[in-house]
Amino acid sequence: MKMRQLEVLCAPIEQSTLSGQPLRNTVCVVFDILRATSSLITALSNGAESVLPVCEISEALAAKAEDPAALLAGERNGLLISRALTGGRDFDFGNSPAEFTRERVEGRRIIATTTNGTRALIACAGATRVFVGSFLNMRVTAQYVRALDFEQLILVCSGTGDESALEDVLAAGAFAELVWDLFDARKVSDAAQIARSIYLSAAHELEAVMGRAKNGKRLLDLPDVACDVARCARRDTSPVVAEMLGGRVKRVVAGCL
């Protein structure tokens, strides 16, 4: 029996390797904790039909032209994409989980573009299965992945700009801890061991540690979104498992908040 491999990609630059390696029988789980994947899971938990991730603002606008009923979500530099960037319209949502309420998203299709998170999802397109991870749906996603037949699990940290993001590494470490027994030590990368160790050292004060991360400090300095750090640090509040299917993120295990 072939031994499974566990890998963590901590920095955005590492995502380029995904297109250069065989991803047959590979599962990817993507984390952008502050805040893209947390917002996406919140939207699906509140009844959104699907989310189409795209890289560029121009791609989002083109997708909107083809699907006028869809809602636009996204950020640049943490701020809602405004008409100054689109040349004509503000996006419907920024990138805060608090925006994606049931009243606004139930039954709706969403088109999303963020600085790092949606790019990371698209970078994983060659994998056999691609899931969206957050602390909100951590345990249910890990349980789902545990039941799959795969040879390689890659935990992808979206990062911030070109840098690693502590909160994403924490999430990858938390996920690794939940599936650790599936892997032989010889097939676990150093990056996976590092992420798990970082998480275990911070698990008892997760919100506080996230608040000391670069993204956390930035959000805490902005009164309108300061609560997002606490929102995104909540563990296992969503029953939703979300997977990329046909280019869109959809619920494969349903549930609602």
C-alpha cells in the first residue's frame, strides 16, 4: 500500500509549484483565514448557492455581465472594490464575514475576487479535489477528507501579498493535527511539522495570537472590521464542507448557521 504524503505550502510563491507537479489523486485544502475563506464559508452556511472565484476585477465584471443576477464580492488591500477600481460600480460585498448574512445571500450566486484567497483556489485547479478551509468548518472538513481515498494532501496557505500569513499557517497546522494519524512520519514534510507545532503552541489562545499577526493587527486598527478577527477565530461553528466543482465553490455537505 502506497503511503500518503502530507505537505503544507506556507507562502504564495510556493503555489506556482502546483502547476509543475503531478496532482493525480491529490487533495488540496485552501486557507485564507483573514478573511476570504472565512467569508466564503459564512456565505455558503447562510444559503448562498455557489461562489465563483476569479483572479482579476476584470474577470469578475465579465462574469457578472454573463450572469447579471450574481452578486459581486471582493477586496483590494482589504477594502471593498469600489467604482474607482471598476470604472462604474461598487461591489456588493467586501471581504468581511459579517456582510454575508442570510438575508443578503440566500439562494444567490456570488462572484468573488480577493488579493490572495481566490488566486490560491484557482492555483489548485489541477488537484483531484479542492476544498475551502477555515476555522469555522475545520473539523467537519477534516472528517470529510479523512474518508477520501488520496495519495497526497496539500494544505495551501493563501498568505498576504507575497508573504506568509501566520493565521493561515495556524489553520494548516490545526487541520494537520486532525489528520495526523493518517500519515507515516517519513511522508510528512518539514513545513507540515512546523505548521502543526505552531498551532499546538497557540491553540489555547488562538484569537489572541491571530490578533498579533500582521493581518490581525491591521483589522483590529479598523473599527468597522475589528470584530472579524474574533469571527474568523471561531472553531467549528459551520457544518458546511465546501468544494471547488466545475470552477465554482459549492456545498458538498450542507448545513446552515
